[in-house]
Amino acid sequence: MVSPVIALAFLPFIVTLLIRYRHYLMLLYRAVLVAWLRDRLTGTSREQRAFQYLLAHAIPGDPHHILQTFDQWCYHCEHLSCVGPDKGRIVERVLLERAPLRVLELGTYCGYGTVLLAQGLPPGARLYTIEGDPRHAAVAEKVIRLAGFSEQTVSTRALGESPVTEGAAAQVELIVGPSEEVIPHLREKHGLMKADLVFMDHWKRCYLRDLRLLESHQLLAEGATILADNVLFPGAPHFLQYAKTCGKYHCKVHRASLEYFRAIPDGIAELRYTGTC
């Protein structure tokens, strides 16, 4: 049994740790514990609860207000791992500078990033967004439609199903399936020849694997931009190391804060594909 004297000796150290990492503890509380408890109390997922909040408070057909309402939910209700408003402005600036016509998003989640990307695309552009979890994809499809995209704009199909013919006005295509299975078939099954911009916001451990898949299947246009969220927290060190040392990319990291937690440092990586080996 630990004596009181020894316990008291460690007390300042423990207090120091609690103070230093209080923001991370708060993140754990809001992102994990609160969500777990409410999932069981309500019988619904936090993603579904977020969509119900959008239905009650957002202006249908207004993408900007949809994103603002998402932000209100995440700041004041429950935490969602979306790109958020601070890093979202970085994405918007890159879209304005690059004006990409073919965009690929890895990790649709609730559709926040999809709406952010879609509203910044130039006329005639097309966005392909991939989500591996069918439950998240179902919520995302509703969010995309609520933001003002018609039913013809959104095509959700699992890998292996027959292609869907869409009208000329279609801009967003939601593809359900694991990214490592979908990427090799993007050209033949979905018509994506080469992407001008790729936005990564799925599992961080998959960033490097999927970047290499895009390279090996020649899906990156020369000069293509790759944006990767959360490269500092939770972090994607192998991805960053590869991007900086392989010789195929010009790489920089935009330092920011974690979505909805300004005291936790994070960053979004911007890679420019040179097309060289």
C-alpha cells in the first residue's frame, strides 16, 4: 500500500500533468465519453443527432449556413471530427487559387468537407467523395442534399454496383466503399481520369497508402494539389516524411488549431505534385 507521504510527493507532478494536458482531457471527454453516453441514452449516433440539429436550425439550400450550423453544433453540443472553420478557410483559399475541375475527397464522414469543397468549385467541376462507413455515408447524402444539391447531383453506389447515369448538372458523386478498394477503380467505374485536387480527411494511417495508390494508378494530374488534414494531431508522420523526401512533391504545412479546440495545435498539409519520379 502506498504511504500518504509518497502519494503527496507525487501530487504536484499529477496536478502539473492535469493542467498541461487539460485541453486533451477535455477533447477525450467531449469526443469520446459524451458521445458514448448519449449514443446509449438516445439510441442514435452523434452523426444522426448532428443532422437532426441541422434540420432544426440550418437554412436549406444555403451551403454556407449549413457549415455555420455544423460549427455551432460542434462548439456547443458534441464534437465531430470535421475540418472546421479555421482550416476550412485554408481549403477555401486553395480552391480559389487552383480552381480545380476534378476533385477527390477521401473521407466524406458527415458531409461537412464535401459541402465546403462543393461550394468552392468553379462551374463545370466535379467532386468525387469516398466514404467507407455506410452509416456515415447515409448521413452525408442527406447533408449534401440539404445544402442545396439536388437528388440528381448525389449518386451513392457501393463498389461493384452498376454505374448510374447522371445529368450534365451533376457535380457531386458519393461513393461508398473502402478507399483502398475504390481508388483502383475510379477511372473505369467512375470516370475520374486524373484529379486536380485531393482532400484527405479519413483515417490518418491510410494517408500514405492511399497517396501511393493514387500515384500507382496515375490518378494525379501534373501539378495536382493534395490537402491532408490533421497531419500534426492526431498526426500522419509517415505520410509527411514521404511527401517531403520522395522528390515528387513540394510540401508545406499550414499550422492551425484542431477543429473546435483552439488550444490544441494541428495543421493541414499542402502538397503540389510535380509529376517526377
